[in-house]
Amino acid sequence: VVVNNNSLDGTRQAVQQFISDNPDMSVKLVEETRPGVTFARNTGAQHASGAVLVFLDADNLIGRDFLSEVYKKSFGEGCWAGTILCLPDSNTLVGQFVFRVLELIKTTLVGRPFGKNFCRKDVFEAVGGYDTSITLGTNLDFLTRVNSYLKQEGEKMGHITAPVLVSLRRFEKHGYLPILAKWFLAYVGVGRRRIRYGRLM
């Protein structure tokens, strides 16, 4: 499922051409006119037909075995949800260092998961999906609620080490310190609000 969220860069045309060139692949193009990644993710989840959701951004790359690893973690090991290893798409020293530190934090402080993730669709619906009122720390908020829900159900978060490669273009454009400062504020809870969630019966 590709969600076109008011793009101006030819995304719609590129996906339509891909669908035309690959009729054997099940690719769905969905339009979401409300701006914001949370709206896009919720809309993508709504149109997804699979049992497990994986949320990726336009500047992410995955390997050939990535979805197989998600399948193994979800169905083979029975993980209802989890985080995913993220690495930069280039071997710059600063980029590698930053992402390795983020990975260390993610896997050490397991009570506050963040970043790219996978989730069973029924769990996504049970926690109410992404909070569309949040613009900073959206994954942290979502995964914190998922983690709480799993604890209630006697389950634990998983972690996939098949990496998602992330473009450094945002860091190169805006600088590492401003972006990391915003992420830190979101991580400690500045500018975010707590919301309650209801369980699906």
C-alpha cells in the first residue's frame, strides 16, 4: 500500500507506472489529502489486507529478506509487534555513530520503544492507531501504547535486526543537532500528550 500524502514530486505517476509495469504484484495506491504522517499511516493501515503492518517512509530502503524476517518474527516467534533496526543508507562516520547510538537506546530502554516498527493489524486497531494530533514523537507515542497493551495481554515487543536503511538527506539539510534535539524532546515527553486507548472486543 502506497499512501500519496499530497506529494508534489510525481509519486502518484511513478506508482501508477509501477503498477502498470508489474501487474503480477499486488500494489495499491491510496490518496490521503490530510497532511501529516499520522494520517498517512492510519489510512495505509485501513486499506491494508494483511495480518501484519509494517510502516516505512518514502526515503527508506529494505533488503530482499526483510519481509521474510518480519514474517518469521510475527508468525514463527509469535511477536505481536516490535521495532526494527535502522541504519543510514551511507557509510558516513557521523551517520553510522548516530544511528548505532539510537539503536543502543532503543534496545536497552525497552520500556520506551521508538522508530520503525511492525504490528499486528488487530493490535493496531486495539490501541487506536496513530494519534493524529501529535506531530513529534509519533512512533514513540504509538509504540508506548502498543507496549502497554502487549503487557496487559502477557506479550512482549520483538525486535527485527534485518535493517531498514534510512536516507541522511534530512540530516544533511537541517543538521544533526537540531533534528536530534527535537527527537530528544519528544522522547522525554515535551510537546506530547498522553492518551487513553480502548480495546476492541
